[in-house]
Amino acid sequence: MGRKLLLEHIDVPGIETFEVYRKKGGYASVEKALKTMTPDAVTDEVKRSGMRGRGGAGFPTGMKWSFLDRKSTKPRYMVCNADESEPGTFKDRYLMEKIPHLLIEGMITSSYALGANTSFIYIRGEYMYVLQILEKAIDEAYAKGFLGKNILGTDFSLDLYVHPGAGAYICGEETALLESLEGKRGNPRLKPPFPAIAGLYASPTVVNNVETIAAVVPIVNMGGDEYAKIGIGKSTGTKLISASGHINKPGVYEIELGLPVEEFIFSEEYCGGVWKDRRLKAVVAGGSSVPILPTELILTTAKGEPRLMSYESLSDGGFATGTMLGSGGFIVMDETTDIVKNLYTFARFYHHESCGQCSPCREGTGWMEKILHRLHHGHGKKEDIDILVDVAKKIEGNTICPLGDAAAWPVASAVRHFRKEFEEAVVQESLLVNG
Amino acid sequence: MAKLTIDGVEVEVPDGTSILNAARQIGGALVPPAMCYYSSLKETGGKCRVCLVKVAQGSTKDPRPMPKLVASCRTPVGDGMVVQNLTSPEVLEARKGVVEFLLLNHPLDCPICDQAGECDLQNLAYEHGASTTRYEGERRTFEKIDIGDKIKLHMTRCILCYRCTYVADQLTNERVHGVIGRGDRAEISTYIQKAVDNDFSGNMIDVCPVGALTDRTFRFKSRVWFTDPKDAHRNCTKCSGKVVLWMKGDEVLRVTARKDQYGEVKEYICNECRFEHKKVSDWTVEGPRHIDRHSVIAQNHYEKIDLQKLKKEVERQLEFQRGKQLPENEIHS
Ligand SMILES: Cc1cc2nc3c(=O)[nH]c(=O)nc-3n(C[C@H](O)[C@H](O)[C@H](O)COP(=O)(O)O)c2cc1C
Ligand code: SF4
Ligand code: SF4
Ligand code: FES
């Protein structure tokens, strides 16, 4: 059994209430931090933990916190990104729904470290019932003196708000999120300036993913050095994986980073193998935005080493033969999966979700969807495959925010690894015409 | 001050200047095109991506290249920066891609568009685009909307540069229009087709790079190249009163603000000057307006950009820089 730092008590009845959560050792990190540590010492522990952001990009959290402009005279803000809309990703919802106080505890400890007295949880609009769960938990925390003025009798005060989005994937991009939180249209901002310098209301702001903030709790409790011992290399700690697709046991799993991919898919402790005794065909390992890999490349790297669930191992080989851990949305596809159709589904999503601000993403995502629609329905032309790859290439790297890349990468990788299927989609049409 | 080179040509500009404006200091062929940036409107730029350039060296202090192409209109210069525009095949390829994207859903109805002849998209497409399209899908269309009795919004032609929304934010005192919807369904819209009546709302017509916002008092009156532009002014209490009259014989067909060589208005005019004074006797005519923009139709160059020619031009500039001073008229050719 791997170590559980976040989900250890998830099945304890009543863990969503303050009382049970507290009995299980909850809010210890708040007590430890506020009473025995300076804010900088908390930041230091997070730095030492080596934990990397769990929202997708994997940026080291301690480093992000240290960029926060502490000289500014403006208020500082801590914002939790709970917009979770990446297809294949549902771990944040699970955590917030089942053990809401863990996030709230993390928000208090993190806000203390950053010197923020007002903090926000920006949650996707479709999670309205989770918002209610969080608000109830926040009320409890206020009542018990963990939120509000002079928390635990110290001079640290914090107000925490939950704010719902209105159903746009793009509002998960941190600067679009801040625009939306300010009550504006959720368009990503041009960077620089980064949020650490000018974020919410042009003030220094840190935006972190739900799981990142929750992980601050065990980091502070056990100390950054201890946390860094878990995992492998620069992939420290545990990670929540949303496992879905053609497996026997879909769900959210907490794994120690470094677990072999093969063990994750086939062991009873995790996914329990591919369903219906079918063979594995492909895996999208980190949410819909990351490159898809065929069986031989997801189980082992191009060098023939076993592929591990870690930032480094999954990206081994670059985009030619590797992928990314991303948000941990692990989508398994069996041998019956139609890769063209799957890609069409993803392309539709990105076309639908583009904010439309910059021309390559606004126009390119729609074009890719149209081509894939054609290929999927057997009307594809021979040139289509090359045009598709070229359009993806012209979007990639040329846009304001990474949604453009997120739309381009799956296309490039699917054609790279499954070109034959795309060619077959074209051939079928010529059969139709001639026969 | 920061010293940098763009395609090898050296220029020194104040810190904080954008790469695009530094290039405009040099002038000539190496100036990246711009479809959304507008120097007199704050926060514009960054969206259309036609101004992408390569930063091969960030600065003397941090010589690392920038990992991606950057929008020159919103990227500040660094001391010792090395920028490649025409000299980077990567930039030209990306720009060609952007032009293709901009034209993807564009109706290409130039023959019936009032903007034809003074349209930035038309110019851009001739200079940087491919001559054929690879796109076979349906193009998006919208119903035309009258924004009050003076302005026509033909959203089908819009390239979503957002300039007009910044006019609304920055020049008029009450914002009633903006962008609704997202992705390629996004559209410029007024709040329930509310009339935009405000002393300065007409300026959105001038900032629109395409024919999406046109002057209803001028629509279909004449092709612009058959009109005779004249600088003129009048005493106005609301604005500078400095305008261009677009005449046919003694008739004033249209009044606009004056644009510089990059198609930008520096002095905005009020709606009264623009819409209410269509008699020559209302104006003091200064003389013919020199149209120094290299508009496609104005100059009759229906050809694609000639890279060899451009490179030669840049080389010539380089030589000048090494030896003699650039004569003024060379800089802004
Ligand atoms: C289109 C798009 C959608 C995103 N959606 C989310 C999201 O739902 N949740 C999230 O935590 N990060 C999301 N991100 C990443 C955020 O921009 C940001 O990197 C992250 O919240 C930082 O948190 P971390 O450092 O804790 O990982 C998204 C990024 C993009 C480009
Ligand atoms: S890349 Fe797409 S989603 Fe991101 S800013 Fe540009 S248009 Fe909007
Ligand atoms: S209407 Fe014209 S100015 Fe406004 S966004 Fe569209 S193209 Fe730009
Ligand atoms: S002019 Fe720079 S992005 Fe449009």
C-alpha cells in the first residue's frame, strides 16, 4: 500500500464535518504554523518539500510563492483554482466533496505563509453542490475560530470566499480566472506581468490548484524535508490521479510519485486492469491536453525503461515519444477505441472552449474540429491529415495562453502515433466513392 | 535607454518601449504588421498575433533567446536585444499562418465592402498571405446590425481585434458595447442593440481595421479610390476639428479623422464633425491629403511580399547605418 497523505481519512464517516475532521488531527497545520512558525518559515518548508503544482504545469510551488511581491503596499491575495474542467480530471471535486476541511485548512496555512488576509476559492459553476459543501465547512471554521479575526488568538486574520464560475474551461487558466473573479469577461491576460506581481485587482497574488493547497497541510505537519523523501527524484510527494476509461476500477487514487505505470493500470490496488479482458491500446496520462501514447510507449520509455508515474519519467523522450503528468487525468483506452473519434471529441471541446481572443486559437481550433469531423465520418481527403498537423503546428506556441497548445498537442501526438488510423479514415471514403 | 537590433538594424529607444514601436523608429520594410495594436488606445495589442517576431537574444544581461515567438506590440525591448523579423523564416511561416487564420472566416466580400482600398486586412493578405485557401468549411455569418443611425456593424467581417471596445472604454463616457460569446462565435455587440450615441463613438469606425464598422452616412456612396481626400479643419469645441474630407467634386461624401502611416488616428474627432458637417463651406480646406499608407489598391501592388526585395531594402538600410545617415524620406518609405 502506498502512503496516503491527502485521502488517508477520506472514508471516515462524517469527515466532512469539522468535528470529525478535527478529531482525526485536522487543523494541526494551522496551529503549528500560526503559533510556532513565521510566514517565511512556512514558505521555506514548502520550498524544501520540492512539491510541484498539481494544476497541470508542475511549477514548483515554493518557488512560485517566493516570487510574490512582498514589498508592494497593496493587499496580497491567495486564490485557489478549483475550476477543474480538463476532460479526464475530477480529483479536485472528489477531494472538496469528501473532505472539504482539508482544502480550507490548506487555504488558511497558505494564506498565512503569503500574508494574505482575503482569499478566494474559484470553483467551476457546474460544481454548485460542492460550493454548498465548502460554504458549510467554511461556516464551521468561522464558528470555531479558524477563520475570521485573530485566528487562534494570533494577530493573523483571514476571510475566505467561494466564488463560482459560469461554465468556461478557459477560466481555469489563472489570469482568465482572475479576470472572471474581478467580474469581467474571462479572457486570459497577456503576461508579463505575472500574478505574483499584479494579479487580482492588480495586487500580488498566488494562484494554486486545490490539490497543491491541500498538500501544504501534510508538508507543514511533517516538514518539507520529510515530504521530499516521498516520491522519486524531483517528483516529490503523493499525487491524486483521476483514472477513467476502459479500466475495471475507475476512480480517484492517491499514488506515491514514482509508481510504475504498469502497476497503476494493472494492479488490484489501483485501476485493476483493462476491462472486459481486452488489450490496452493507448493512454492519455495527464488530462486531455497532453500527448496520447500507445501501449508500448506508456508502459516503457523509448529507451526501454519502465515508465513511472512521475513528472520526469512521463516526459522522458520529449513529445516525440513521451507525454506529461499534467493534471493527473489518466484516460485508458482499450483495443476497440477509435483514435480518430477520440481526437475529434477533444478537438470539439477545445473549439468550444477557446475564448476567441487570439486568431490562431480562435480560428484554428474550429478548423481542426471540421477536418476531424470529416475524417471521423469517412469524408476525409488525403490532404486532410497533413493540413491537420500543419494547423496544429501553426497554433502551437503562437497564442496568448496555453489553451492553444493544449488544443494542438493531442492532434500532433495522435497523428504521430496512430497515423495509420487516420489514413484508413481517408481510404474508407475512396472505397465508398468507387464501390 | 535600450539599444537593440531588429533584422540587424540598430536602434536606441527608451526603456519600456515595445519592439514594434522600436521597429517603427527605424521604419521601412522591417516594421512588423499590426492588426490589433493601436498606439493611442491603452491595452490594445497582443491578440491578432500578426506582429510575432523572434527574440534571438533577450538582452546583454540575459542573452537567452525567448522560447516562443513573441507579440512585438506588447513585448518590451531589452538592452542588447536581438530581434528577427524578416530575417527569421520561422516568423514568416507563423505570420503566414496567422493571415490564413484571419481570412478563414472572413467573407472576402471586398467588391461590395466600403473598406476596400483602405483595409488593413486586404493589405496584409496581399503582402503576407498565401494566394489560395486550404479551408473548405462554411464561413461564419452574422446579421448586420445598425448601431444607431450612423454606424453599421457588419460582424461577419470582424477580426475581433477588440479595438472598438477600447474606444468604447477610453473615449466615450458610457460603454454600451463589447464582446459577447466566445471562440469563433464571439461577436461585437451592443447591449440589446442599443444605439451607441456618444460624442466620440464614431471613432470606432476609424479604428476598425476591416469593414466591420462603417459609416452609415457614407455606405455605398463611392469606392474610396474615386474620392479625393483633403485635409481640413473647423473650430470645434469638442475636438481638435482636424479632419480629412473625402470629396467628389464639391460634395463631401465622408469625414474621418487623420491617420498616420500605420493607419492610426492620433487625434480623435467628435461625432458632430464626422456626421453633421457635410458641406465644404463648413470647413477650412488646407489642401490635398497625402495618403502615405501603402494601401494595396492605392499603390496597385497586387503581389505578394517579395522577400528578396525586402531583404535588399533592409541591407540597404544597414549600409546606410554603417556609413551615412538615413535620409528622412528613406526611413518612412
Ligand atoms: C486552458 C487552461 C485551463 C486550466 N484549468 C485549470 C484548472 O481547472 N485547475 C487548475 O488548477 N489549473 C488549471 N490550469 C492551470 C492554471 O493556469 C495554473 O497554472 C494553476 O492553477 C497553477 O496551480 P499550481 O501551481 O498549483 O499547479 C489551466 C490552464 C489552462 C491554460
Ligand atoms: S489561446 Fe485560445 S483560449 Fe487562450 S487567449 Fe488565445 S484564444 Fe483565448
Ligand atoms: S468591429 Fe472592427 S474594430 Fe471592432 S473588433 Fe471587429 S474588427 Fe476590430
Ligand atoms: S498587433 Fe501585435 S498581436 Fe496584434
